Amino acid sequence: METKQELQGALEETDRWIEDRKKAWFWERWTRLPFKLLDKITPEFVHKKVGALLDEMGSYIQNGGKYLTSQKHVFKSVEKKTGSKINSIEDMSALGLEEMDSLSRELASSRRKAAAVQGASTGIGGLFTLTIDIPALLGISLKTLQEIALIHGYDPNDKTERIFIIKCLQFASADIVGKRAILENLASYYDKDVSSNEVMAQIQGWREVVYTYRDQFGWKKLFQMVPVAGILFGAFTNRAMVGDIAEAGSILYRKRRIIDRLQSLEES
């Protein structure tokens, strides 16, 4: 297990990454400008699919729905890669930070490749295959974040944990103002003071995740009108989005694990 000094150094490193993401980048401002215009030319059936996703996301928050990942599969995979006996969430939480970082990077690499293949395949059909692409990408994103949660010793079967996962999803795709608000919202998790009322209040904001996802497809809608460009841009966009989500989830969960260990050292 890491020493207090090592944990504090890791926490500072993690906070630097978070602070860097809170700065306003020029490209982040202008790339969002055409989304409202593109949204107006999006066919109605795509809007209906987004509406259906809202219901699916609600189901995920309440009970995991079809997006809930298999813990046993993750445990076996981690056990094989680390050589440590893994039978429970507690066993996962006992892994060293370096092991958690390595497992998260390997997972992110694998999921980026899967997202690129999926994006390229749905890019063939242009706008019409967006109804397949959006839920598929959402599924990859949620399962990636759940496995990152498990790697760091947190249980996505817990409803409060699924809210944290949704917040990680929001953070990865939010604008600069949204990122700051989400980080303030997550403070209660770092303090281990998440009340049931607070969780219910946070649930009210999950709809914006799906709408943000729809907005993120703005450029993709435009390029998928050209078949070859749709294939290339579909692969690139999906790979980049899942990479950003995996990175954000890894950092935010890493911070929680570091803080939990520091608190345990202080209590002992």
C-alpha cells in the first residue's frame, strides 16, 4: 500500500489534470456553434431515438438496466492480469494505485478500438445509422465507466455509484462551465457524505447527458452525409469520445480512491 506522502503526491498530480480541464480552450467554444443549426436539420426519427434513450438512461440509474456490466467477468480479468486473488469489491479496492492505473489504461485502449470499429461500421449508412450508433456508443461508454469503477473498488450495483458514473459521463462532454459545476457536485462523494435526498436531486439532471451526446454528434451528422467521410469520421469521433470518457472516469475515480486511503491512514 502507498505511503501518505505517495498518496498526497498522487492526489496533487490528479488535481492538476482536473484543474487543466477546467480551463477554457478556444476550440471548445467555436466547435459547439454549429450544433444548434445541425440539430434543426436532423431527421425526426433521430430525435425520437434520443427520446427513447432518455428512458433507457433512467432505467440504468434506477436498476442498471441492460447496461449493467458483469462483475464476475471483470474480477476474472483483473485476477488474470494482476495475479492477485479477486473475489469481491474489497479485493479490487486493495490493489495498488499503479495496478489500477495500468488496468484503466488497458481498458481504455481496448474500448477506444471497439468504439472506432463501431463508428466506422455505422458511418457507412450516413444519417440513418445514427439511430444505431448513438445507443451503441452510449452502451460502450457506460460499461467502460462501470469497469473503471470496479477497478478502483467501487460497486456500480449501488445506485449512488451509478449517479457518479453519470457525472463522469457529463464531465467528459460538458463545456467549461459544466465541468466546474460537476466537480462541485461531486465534492460530497469525496467527503463520503452522499445523502439519499442529494442523490435524488442529482438524478434530475441526468437528461442533459443524452442531449449533450446528441450535440456531440453535430459534426458527425454533417460528415456522414458523405459516405466515405462518414466511415472515417465515425471511427475517429467514436474513438475520441470513448477515450475522453475513459480518461475522465479514471482520473475522477483515482481521486476518490486516493482520498479514501488518506482518510483511512488518518483514522488508523
